[in-house]
Amino acid sequence: MDLNKLKMNRFKALGFSAKSKNYQDNVSLRVEFTNSFKEKSEIYVTGLPNKWHEYKISLADFKKISDWSEMSNLSFTVE
């Protein structure tokens, strides 16, 4: 997702819902932020259930992002 230089300084967490298609699937979700200064950091969510589950990830967990004033991209990748 293009965040168009979104100022995220005041935010504390990212919230979203996710599920796997089948209970037998063993998938992970990579959540990745990139800022306008080319800093990139990712978090992996493992063991996705086959029913919708709400996740809340602290932005402090994205250790490689030092400046949240101009965020350029958020991506979710199924692995």
C-alpha cells in the first residue's frame, strides 16, 4: 500500500485482521513498513488460524524504522 508520506509519529500500533484459507495451511504473514528515507523493517506473524483473528503490533517492534514522519509503504506478504 502506498502511504503517500503518511505522518505516523503519533500512532502506537498497527491493527489488522487475518486468517488462513484452510486449517491445514501453515502460512506466515510478513508485515513490512518502508519510510521515505529508505528504512525498511518487517515483522512475521506465524500460525495464522483458519478463522479471522485480530492482530495488534506495536510500531516499536519495527526496530529498523527510526523516523515515522514520512512513511511510504506498508505491505503484507503471505509466505
